[in-house]
Amino acid sequence: MKILVINCGSSSIKYQLFDMTDESVLATGLVEKIGTESAMIKHEVPGAEEKVLISEILDHRVGMKKVLDLLMDKEEGVIQSADEVAAVGHRVVHGGEFFSRSVVIDSQVRQAIRQTIDLAPLHNPPNLLGIDAAQAQLPHATHVAVFDTAFHQTMPDYAYMYALPRILYQKYKVRRYGFHGTSHKYVSQRAAEFLGKPLADLKIISCHIGNGASITAVQGGKSVDTSMGMTPLEGLMMGTRSGDIDPAIVPFVIAKEELTIGEVSSMMNKHSGLLGVSGISSDMREVTEAMFDGNSQAKLAIDMYIYKIKKVIGSYVAAMDGLDVLLFTAGVGENASLIRERVCEGLSFFGIEIDKEENAIRKKEERRISTPASKVEVLVIPTNEELMIARETKELV
């Protein structure tokens, strides 16, 4: 069975084609600058050089046709006919309270995704565009929606409710939803498989640390708390996002700087975090380099970044009454050994002890970085959201 996984932005289509007989990747690529005459397609088949094409692509439907043309190319294609694509897995950011699992897309599902646009105005509309485009080009295939928020629908009400007038929840569903659910679900399952232990028996803290970052407490395979909230702005300090702040700062800054709500929202989402504090970059590598060069603001940014991660981990140990596995994933979590080391140094009270030499080795594979004496298993698990989407799609098909 061949499954196409797509992730659509407002002007992009990210895609991977899987052969699910062995979960191998047949092709991967990215369509960028949709809506322009100079749109770019980067297409790669394992073992071959990346192909880059510049073409006029005025909408997502044309973009999807270009993708299928590449997949079926007579000389370099990996399938002979579009009919070989049995299903399409669509990443959808927000499912609200409607979805606690992946679902086959029908008219009711589409309507529910539309109803959550207010909760994800930047993401759900292009996700719907992707669904329209793929269904137009692949009408024979089964189309499945896989939601970033679904994994967190197992959180108890005391974890997801805000201490606000209940009418806001009743009218507008103002509550915590959490994100990165597909990643947290994948790496938690892989951690259990890596350790050879039942997922149902484990208390796991999953640290998805990238430009966007969230931490999830996974108990018995279910999300019981997560650091992102109603939007991805809540929680940890991130590349450009502020994470948690005193909400009274918003009206204070509006009054002092004469800004609009939109301008303050942009400041907190796009100009804060590592970038805002360091004044250098949102890229952890560049901020770390500046810190080693003696930049005090870069040092402060990294100190704050690490401190906030440790605070969340500590609170989740309390929430689950214990911890069996601490895992790191995503761009920073998988590659920044300094961040992992400094986070774990502050968690010795929990019996966490890492092997600094093993931690310092750069590998793109699952591995243990804790010592044999550590009471908690500390793992690095590379995430693979696309494969998780393909698996969820296969289950439904």
C-alpha cells in the first residue's frame, strides 16, 4: 500500500510518499511560493540528487498536480499511475474538541475543521486547501485527517481548563488544547519499543524542542498534560515565541507603545523567545555560538530557555507522581547536546544521571544517554511525524 502524506501551509505543500509494506520513503519534497509565477518545487528520491524546479503555480490544486507529475515521471518517477496511491494522510493542526483520533474525511469532518478556524486561523484554512487539492487530484484515494491536537484530548478537565469565567468555554471553547501531538505520540511509542517495555506501564516526559517547543506528560500512553495551550504561544520559551508571560503585560505594552492587539500578538509570536532576548537569532546554534564568544544576552537567553524547560519537567513529575523516561526530540532536542546536558544537570534530585560522552556524540538514531546508575531512562528519539501520519492513515484504510 502506498500512502501520500501532505502538510499544507498557506503557500506551501510538504509531501512524502510511503510504501507501507516496509514503511520506506519513496519520495519527499516541498512546494514553496504557491500563488506566484516563480514557485519552487524541491523533489527528492532516495539515492538520487534533489531536483529543483521553478514554475508558475497559482494555487494548491496546480501544486498537487505538479507533485503527482513528478511522482509519475516516466524516467525518474516512483509510481506508474496515481491509482497506486491508496490513501492520503493530511496533517491538520486543530481539531478542537471534535476529534480525539484520526478520521476519514467526509463532509462532517470538513465542517468540523471549518468550525475550528477561529482557534487556528493561520493553519486550518490552508489545511483545508490541501484537502481540496488532493481530493481533486486523487478522487479514488481514501483521505484521512490527522490532528496535532487529538493526542491531547485525553487530558483531564483540571489540566485543560483555564481559571476564567466558564461562559468563555461554553461559548467559544476557550481551553488548553496542546500541539505537536503527532510527534509526542510517535516518540512515546518508540521509547517504549526501544526499552522493550509496555507503553501502558510507563510515565514519560516527552520534550519536543525545536523552533516551536512543547513538553508533554504521557502516562500509560496517554497525554495527561502539555505545555502549549489554546494556541502554540503558551508554555516554553521558543525560537521566536515568548511562551508564558503575565497576561497584564499585553494591555500595559499596548498603552505604553500605542500598539494594536495584532502588533502585540506579532511581537509575542515572531519577535520574542530566543530572538527577542538574545537580539541575535532564533536559531539555537547561532545563539550558542554567540554565548561562547562572550555575548551576555545570548547567555541569558540560553539560561532562560533551559530554566523554563526544567520547571515544566519538574511540574510533570509531580503531576504523574513519578518518572520512568525523559526523552528529547525535534531539532534542538535531537541535536543540541549542551541543552540536554544542562537540562539534566538540574534534575539530579529525580535520580537523573546522563553519560556526558554518549550525550556529546552526534547521531541521527534512537539512543540512551543516561548512565546505568540513572533511576530514569534518558533517551534521544528522532521524531517522524510523517511516518506517524502514514501509520494512522493505514490503520483507518
